[in-house]
Amino acid sequence: MRGTILSLVLALAGGPALAAEERAAFDLVLRGLGAGSVAFAAVVDDDSYAVSGQLRTGGLVALVRRVRYDATVQGAIRDGRFVPRRYTEDADTGRRQSRAVMDYRAGVPQVKAYDPPREPRPYDVDPATMGGTVDPLTGLFATLRDVDPGQECRVDLPMFDGRRHTRIRTADRAAEGDRVTCAGEYRRIAGYSAEDLAERTRFPFTLTYAPGANGRMQVVEVAMETLYGRARLIRR
């Protein structure tokens, strides 16, 4: 599967020349039980990036609720910031299924497709007000990618998936031995029903980094609060 993802990313990016390849896969553990996996593959150079990502539930959790997320993004890197150009998503959260395509014009997302269509709702977010946001896959990649030592815990990204406005942030770097931890938060901001916002708006998490074979710091574990209890992502 990793080879397939990487081949897609390389094709999207126009080939691997002068580009750094990044791949990572994590096992999802929910309440101590194997619950699925998260993986991404990317190519990054000085001024562009392309990422393909997947999430799958598995094990006993999949018997209760199947969650699937497949996405790709291509974009530019400007002054160290990820600036998406095109994002595609095919997702099933167990509550809703969606397919989305977004292009970006001067940093403002243009929703080219979002299925299934539905009638406007009072809490809908106007994409024209979402300039400067990134897509969910760019946010995931920016949070879980390898970084140079000392560059951990510096993510602060507003996100928009075509309907919902969220934010992901990491801070409070703490080193112990060769490991580094960060406090993080995923926050729902807008585009959610009153019931969803009453259910929960803040989802705290902790990132743990360790030195990788490439000399950079790698995320080896994410401990997080979810609507279904305590969960962890453990790097393979």
C-alpha cells in the first residue's frame, strides 16, 4: 500500500527530482484495542509539496463504526508555510459520507465539488472568508512530519474542509533525554451544528518525538482525546 501511495504522490508532484520523500504509518489504538491505521506519503522540495494520506478503522472498532479517509493535496511552500493549491477528499466518518474538491485562488479556497449536496444551513461557513486556511491533509502532514531538532511544537494552522472551520496547534516544547513532547489542541470553530458544538469543541493531544535514522525528529506517538475515549497513534 505504501508503494501505491508514494507512486501517486510522485506522479502528482511531477517526479522525485530534487525532492525529499517522506513516508510514515501509524497504528491507531483506542482504549487499548487496535482500531485502525493512519498513513501518509509526500514529496517536498524548496517551493512545493504533494501529499497523499489515508485513515482506516480496523479490528473490533470497524465492527461498530467504519471510518475511512482518502485525500490528496498539492501546493506551494512560501516562507516556510504550506499553501495548498488543490485538495481532494473521499471520506466516510460513520456519520456522514463526503467527497470534496477544493482549488485555491490567492490563498482562498474555492469549493469545486462537495457531495452530497444539501440545503444551506444557518451555521454554514462562507469559503470566501476562509483565506489563509489549509486543508485537513496539509494540517495532518504539517503536524506529523519529520522536523529538524529544535523545530518541534511549532504548528498553528487554521483549516477548512469545504464546510467546517477548525484549527490545529502545538506548543509547550519539553525535552527529556533524546525525546521531545508537545501539547496540542484540535478545535472546532464553525460550520458545526449547535449539537455538535455542545458535544465538544476542544480535543487536546500530546505529541512525542524521538530522533530518526535520518537525523531529524520523528513523531513516534500521539496521545489524544476523542469522542470515543482515549486514543493513541503509534508509529510503526
